[in-house]
Amino acid sequence: MSKVRSRRPKFLGSKLKSIRDRYKGSSLIQEDFASIIKQCLKAEFAESYPEISREYISGYERGTRTVPPVVLLAYAHLANIFVEV
């Protein structure tokens, strides 16, 4: 059985990196930003949220991992960006 690659926006990774680089006016390392995303997810989705670590943030930014919708919403929340569903 082959894996079907999902369609991804072409520049999503660079946009996510841009959000991390500009968060509160300072560039954060991926590990620190992963902690911030975790806190945001815990506040919004107390029981269940996907695992987030430096490796996951790196994968999202390089385009090698698919960003879960709740993580994308956390990025949008932190950047004060509205996301339409």
C-alpha cells in the first residue's frame, strides 16, 4: 500500500518560520516556540492535543511534516491572524 501525499500550500513552511521569527518582536529557537505552542494548545484543548517538540516545529517549517489543524490554529492565534475554515 502506498502513501498518498496530501496537498500542502507551497509556502506554508516559510510562513510558519516567519511567524516564529517575528513572535513578540524576537526570534525564538524552535524548542522555545514548541513550548509556547504547547501552552497555547493546553489552554484551548485541555485533554487532547498533538505532541509538539523542536523536531515537529522543524518538520513543519521544512515541509516534511503535515501541520495538524489545531497546531495551525495555535500558530494563527499567536500571530493574531484570522483563519477561515
